[in-house]
Amino acid sequence: MSELTEIRWHGRGGQGAKTAALLLADVAFNIGKHVQGFPEYGPERMGAPITAYDRISDKPIRVHSNIYEPDFVVVVDETLLHAVNVTAGLKKEGAILINTSATKEELIPLLNGYEGKVFTIDARKVCMETLGKYFPNTPMLAAIVKVSGVMDTEVFLQQMEESLKHKFAKKPEVLDGNMKALKLALEEVK
């Protein structure tokens, strides 16, 4: 990981992009990283485009603004490729991660000339196999950890299990499904 890794999340209200960004910051903080995880608020409503951000570093973070030139972009809803310039400012040496069943070749024309790495994961497939419901933030969270390398995936899984055990103490079945989704997502990133 470089000195500072910046990640921008694009999703729609209700898909959990904000929650995933905050969870990533929480997990990174728990392993001793300096972090910022925050949403950009606009007219919040279910289904409206939202943006969230993560900064993760081994050193104190002195900047306190939105992220305009991210190292990585996570697109939780592929329909945003038609509505939002998700590659704006994305560093060529970084990467974009898209929740889709489409191939990289099908996506390239939608990326406004972006020439960096493109990763995909079918979060719907992962969710249906492990959770039985569509919550794309869980597989997208694991996928960006793998793509970005912000932390070791085994450390990430261990920290997520502890976090989810605490959060879902009264719903152990939720813990099991989410852990399966995280592990499968790490394998499914293309």
C-alpha cells in the first residue's frame, strides 16, 4: 500500500455504499491505520446516486476534503455508468471495481476513456448464493480490499468477523451469511 490510499464509492441510496465505506474505515482503524470514511450528502433518498469516501494511511491524514483524484473507485450499481462520470479524476495507476455481470470489454466504452485497470464482480450472484437476498455492499467491500491491497485479506476477514459478531449479536445467522459472502467475493473478483 502506498503512503495514502484514497477510495471513492458510487452507489444508490439504500445499497449500502455509505455503510461499506464506513466499515472499511472502521476495520482499517482497528488494525492501526489512520483513516477517514465519510459520505457526501446531497438530496438523500432511496435510489438516488450517492458518493462515499475512504482515506487509509500508515501516517496521520492532514487533508479534510472530498476525494477528487482517487486511487480506486467502487461502483456498487452499474447503472451509474450511464448517469455519473465515475472515472472523473481516477488515477491511471489505480483501478475501478464494478458490480456487474458484464465483461470488461462491454464496460470499456462506458468508462470515458479510462485506461487503467478494470475489475468486476457479480455481487448479485455472490449475495444470492450466500445471503439469499441482494445486499451488494458486503461483496463489494471484500472485493475492494482485494483489489486495493489496503490490508491483508485474512486480517480483513478476521476483523470483519469480530465487527459483525458485535453488530449482529442477536442474529447469528446474519453473521454466517455475511462471512460467506465476504469469502466468496474475494474469490469472484475478475
